[in-house]
Amino acid sequence: VAVTGRFAMGAAKRDVHVGYLELVKESDGALLYREFAEEFAQAGYVNGRNLKLVRKSAGGQSERLRSFAADLAASKVDLIVAASTEAARGGP
């Protein structure tokens, strides 16, 4: 996991709103999500201060991914990160 581009240290002048979409249960994806958040912190973005992370976990139910992705898009996030290929596709 790496934070680059407009999200790199000092690149953005405003708060960032990021959606995180995963197929697995939150507990199963905890390590990857924590590393993801830590990369943003190293780039100067702290969740709750200048970063809003919204995590959507489908709990292993791939049919939920499409509606979660639509929810994230509707909330006008700056970026949606999919934690797996299936999450990126929005389900089966």
C-alpha cells in the first residue's frame, strides 16, 4: 500500500474523503485496512482530522459490493479503494 500523486505529503490543500471497499469481514481485513490508514498518516493525513475514511465491508457476501460501491460514489468521495479484484468489479 502506498500513498502517491495528489495524496502525497503536502500535495493536497484540503481535506480528503476516501472510501474503502472490501469483500471480507472487517475483522479479516483489519491488517490491510490498518496499513492503508497508516500510509495516509505517513503522508500527513489523519483520519478524523484532515482525512475521512469510510469503510464498507461486505462480510464475505459479494452481492453486497455493488450497492456499497454505489453508496460510496453517491457520498462524493475523492477516491474509492477496492481491497480485492472482486471488490473493484463490484461483485460477481
